[in-house]
Amino acid sequence: MQALRIHDWGQAPVVEDVAEPTRQEGEVLVQVQAAALAHLDRTVASGSFGMRPQLPYTGGVEGSGVVLEADDIPSGAQVMLRGGGLGLMRDGTWQERVSVSRKAVSLLNQELPPAVAATFFVPTTTAAVALHDVAALGAGERVAVVGAAGAVGASVVQQALLAGAEVVGLVSQAEQLADVPKGAEAVRLDDERVASWETERPFSLLVDTLGGDGLSRRSTWVRAGGRAVVIGYVAGASTSLDLPNWLLSDVALLPVNMIRQERRARELMPDMVERLASGELEVRVETVSLADAADALDRMARGRIRGRAVVLF
């Protein structure tokens, strides 16, 4: 069978033939239908991450497929693949078939398109935790979502709208305006209106997926007693606060730690699946072949992927 393999840290993966997996006791043999290309995959492949698989290895920390053989799951059932060291401590989902530990397999309560099944978990559950568990969003609030065209940001927008909030979705590039979910006002970060928000403070909640040095400035858009919820740091891993002015502004800066929230995310998953199956929620995906996966990873690094990148087998 074919797999996408990493042979050297920081180098592009290559497609090659590998041996078929053999199911061990307690494992689940899965025909992979879709494998996500995640930012974590890129981080692991750089060699800078705390977990370093033994080279060469097959990447892929997320995926979906159908069960070929298992102890307690019927053959043909659709499953999500995640956890159990996939793509971190053992070969991952970037291959046609994989035998994985039972804890890495989640049976879906409704069938989803394979590409969605492989990618929905992180953006939808992160958005739900950020809005409801961390921010305690109430109906009628005015919410600013920074990075609203990304997978997580778009899910935040959708779920905030469903909760009855008024949402402004902010993006950095003009071509991303069309990717902000319908129902939200789409605004570029360099729009002239944005500068006035530092004095007008029109929002009760900021959900920020970009991070970086601009985070502290964007928190000033929030009125006193409001919240700035931080999900990501794709624009930079650090920011600075002028403590006297931050204390004066009285805005709570709240982190979303999805590693600590993994159990909660698993609890939310069935509801997210139902909403996706009904069309209430959407996850934008860009599908590629295994042969084009290395190029997609490169485009991901340059911010040229719309939504989540997924290999279809």
C-alpha cells in the first residue's frame, strides 16, 4: 500500500510503498478514507516538537475511515481516528490502511463525508469550548472573531450566531472576506473602522485565533467587564501588556487549553456530528491526492489553504 513518509526533519514527505499493517490484539484495522494535514503534523515533522517519532515515519494525527476488523466495532462502521500516539509515537493516518489502538478510534453517531469526518473535531469542539465553557457567551452579545476565515474561527462564528450573538468576523486579506460564514459582518483588519474600536469599545467578547503582538491592541476593542478569549498564535507566540492600561480597561484575558479540555471535547463530539450532518454547521475542506499532499503542506505553511487540508484515498 502507499503512505506519505517523513525521512528527515524539516524535509518534505515522500510517497512510497510500505507493508500492509497487521492487526494486533485489541487494535482496530481501518481502511483510511481521509487523512487531515494538520499544523501539528508540520510541527512534528520539523523535529522541534517534544515528541519525535523514529525516522522514517508516516505522519497524520487525524483521519477517518471504515473499520475492516475489530473486536467491538462492526465492519464497515465509519470512525474518526485521533489520539493513541497517531503521527506522534507511531505511524499515523497518511496511509491507505492503518491498525491502531482502540482508544484512537471514535465511532461516529451519524455518517459524515470522509473529509469532514477527518477534520471536524478540533475546530467544532474548540469553538464550543471557547464560547460556552470559557467565555460563557450569552444571547445578544456583540462578538468580534479574529481569523474568521480559518477552520476554528469560522466555527466560532457559526456557533456564536447559533447562540444568538451579533458577530463581526475579521480577516487579514481581501480574498478571505468571502470565507467568513454567512450571517456575520465580514471586515478586514486594516479597515478604517477598526481603528475607532479602540475608543468606541463596541464588543463584549473578542475571540482571537491569531495571537501575536497585536493581541493586546485588539483586546481594547472590548468594553469594560468583557472578555478576550485566546485560541491560537499563528501570528506570533508572544504579546505584551501595558499593565496599568490593561487594568484600567478591565478586560479578562482567557486562554483556551484544549489539551486540558480533551475530555470535554469528546463529550461535545456527538452534538457536533449531529449539527454537521444536519447542515447546521459546516467545515470547509480542501481535498488533495496523496501525490499532492507535500505541496498542500507547503501551501499550508504559507497560508494558502482555504479551510482544512485533507488527503482523500
